[in-house]
Amino acid sequence: MKLSVVIPAYNEAETIEETLMLLYNSLSDFGVDHEILVVNDNSKDNTLEKLNSLKKAIPSLVFYTNNGLNGFGYAVRFGLERFKGDCVAIMMADLSDSPEDLIRFYKAMIAEDCDCVFGTRWSKGGKVYDYPRHKLYLNRLFNNIVRMLFGIKYNDVTNAFKLYKKETIDGVKPFLSPHFNLTVEIPLKAIIRGYSYTVLPNSWTNRKHGVSNLKIREMGSRYFFILLYCFIEKFFARGDFKKKWQ
């Protein structure tokens, strides 16, 4: 099963080389057939030059520049329309996600033949390093609201780092979210529409360089918009979007 890794990158020149080399070396060491697809989200620094310089060192690297509408969600959606693998993971360019965790996710998907593998940083075995305290409070509040509204046990919907089969991605389209609320839209749609998933603990490390592009004040209403949309689908769509079992 070929693995694609979609990585959105905006002004990540300081970290992109280390991130991609670590990811490529880990996947190659474990013999994982893969492609690494980076979406340069119209960066203003020299991210694109860094990507060009890595082409020889990383044969599995594919990259595009998103010159259209920009933003985290738009960049990820750009990549999700172009990946070639049988399954796809969304990872960050800032070294916050672990390649070793990705390999565990990939092995679990094969072993359990599930449609999705979700990580959790907040259950036994999960780890966070240097997580900003204000973001921690908001994260736990929002995820607990999601759990109560949808009646699910999964407690880390907001983390982008997840693995999906290609059929799952096709089955949760069309996407509505242009920004970080896409991290909520994809897994909630997958759960609501009946796709199978397993949950594994994973780690998260705060970025060492650059500035996070997540603006909490701007994102609050957007998160609740997509939450409301998914809530309406769950209780009023009468199963019209459910996974078609073969």
C-alpha cells in the first residue's frame, strides 16, 4: 500500500529541510513505498528554493506552489486533490509530528484494514512537549464539546496528524473548510459517515523556529461553523452521505 504524505508549508524555510529529511529517512529505512507531497502555500521566504535543492536528496519528493487562495485548509485541500498513494497522511512542516508515529499509523492501517488512523496526544502513551498553556485549555474545552455533541470517545479531533485511505478522502468530499477548521471537518465527517477508525497515542512537539500560523481569535467562529455543519449532517441528513459498503 503506497503512502502519500501531504505537508502544507508557509514560510517554513528554517525547518522544511530537517523535516523532510527525517521523514524520508524514516520511511526509507522501514521500506515504506511512499511519496512526500509538499504544498508551498505561496511562501514569502525561500521555502521554494529549499524544496528545489532537496529534489536530488529526496527522490520521493513532489511539490507544488499554491498560487490560488491561501491558508492552511486550502493548502491541504490542494494536496488532497493531487496525491497518488493508496492512503494519505497530513503532517506539519514544523517538526511537530513524528515520522515514527506515522510508521506506526501506517502499520496499524494495514494490520487492521481500517479506513482511518487517528492519533491522540491526551490518552495513555500520548506526549506533548512545550504545548502553550492557553492553547491547551482551549484544545481540551473544544474537544470535550465535540465528544459530548457527537457521542464519541475520541478526544483529539483538532490535531491535523491523521492517516486516511484514499477511498475515505473521496468519501468525505466536498470540503468546506479553508483554514485550520479542516482538521475538524475531515475526521468528523469520516466518523459520521461510518468509516472505520482506530486510535493510537502519538507525540507532539512545539516548533523550534518560525511562528505558528494558527490565529485563535480568527479561528473560533470557523471551528464552530464546521462543528454545526457536521452536527446537522449527523442528525438531519438521514444517512444520505454514509459510506457505501461493498
